[in-house]
Amino acid sequence: MSAIHAANAADYAAALHALSKDDRLRGLKPRAGIDFVSNDYLALANAPRIKQAVAAALEAGTPVGAGGSRLLRGNCEEHERLETEAAAFFRVETALFFGGGYVANFAVL
């Protein structure tokens, strides 16, 4: 190991030790307890109704993944039906769903 790599390794080891000493060292742990911090804060990842709905959609031939942007080739009948139902539910003229929060926020701006 070169002197530079040894110095970097020592710096990392010292930083990790300092984090551990301050009880701030984080590691991967199994899921446990109530989830208030992840993208699954509504606990839908293991919800039986969601699993059944996904299985039924796959069985019906719903495409998996977008395959591209909706403008190019990723639009599906299911997207349009969901947006129509959402617009009716919210009593608005139209609704538009996005694949993620970043894109939705970007569209607003």
C-alpha cells in the first residue's frame, strides 16, 4: 500500500472511530418498528391489497415499467384511466401523475 493510500485509510479509520465514539456511526439494519423515514412511510410495500392488485394487473397484461417517457412510448391506458379517476375524485378538469416526486416538483416550477 502506498503512503498516500495508507494515510487515506488511516484518516477514514479515525473518522469512523470518531463517529462510533459519538454514537453517530450508521450501518445497515433489518427493518423494525414504525417507519417514519423511508419512502414506505404508509407501509404499502407489504400490504396484502397492494400485492393482490399488482398480481391482478400483471395477470391482465399491464406493462411492467414505463419503457420510455410517456410522450415517446411509455404511455399506457392504465395511466390515462388513473388520471381520469383522480380528476373525478378531486373534482378537477384533469389530473397528471408523475413517476416520482422530483419530476413532479420540477414540473410545478
